[in-house]
Amino acid sequence: MNAPIETSFVYPYYQLNKKSLFNYSKKYHLFLSRVSAEFVFYLQDEFNGLYIYFAEGNFHVKNEVDNRNIIAEINLKSKILENRQLIF
């Protein structure tokens, strides 16, 4: 699944949403581990997916299981437009 990136603006946040498909749960968990490691110095919450908070916003990674495939939904909110594209 190569879904397009959806963008929107809901005051005061720019929002970016994307879905990605993982064939194996190991790949999905490796993805989460790498994302978490990349933002190790930021506040993180692993309840109901992975939340990472930064000064201008946050992003959330959650998943759905569909036919043994894992669909990861990535939602990013940022007050600064450049940050959202850089983080994503």
C-alpha cells in the first residue's frame, strides 16, 4: 500500500496523515523501534500506539490488522509547516 499523504490545516496545527502496509509484524515492530530511537530525547507514550511529543506538536502511530497485514496509520500535527515535512 502506497497511500498518498493527506494534508490539512486545523488551527493551530498543520496535519499530515499517511497509511503504510507491513506484511509481517516483525517489520512493523522494527519500524516502531526505529522511530522511537530516532526521537529518543522527546517525550514518548506507548499507550494505544506510539505518541511522540515535541515543542510544536506531536505524532501518533497506530495500527490495524487486516488479513494478517498490518496497516500503520501515521498522524502528525505541527504548528510549523517546515517541521511537519522534515519529520515525516
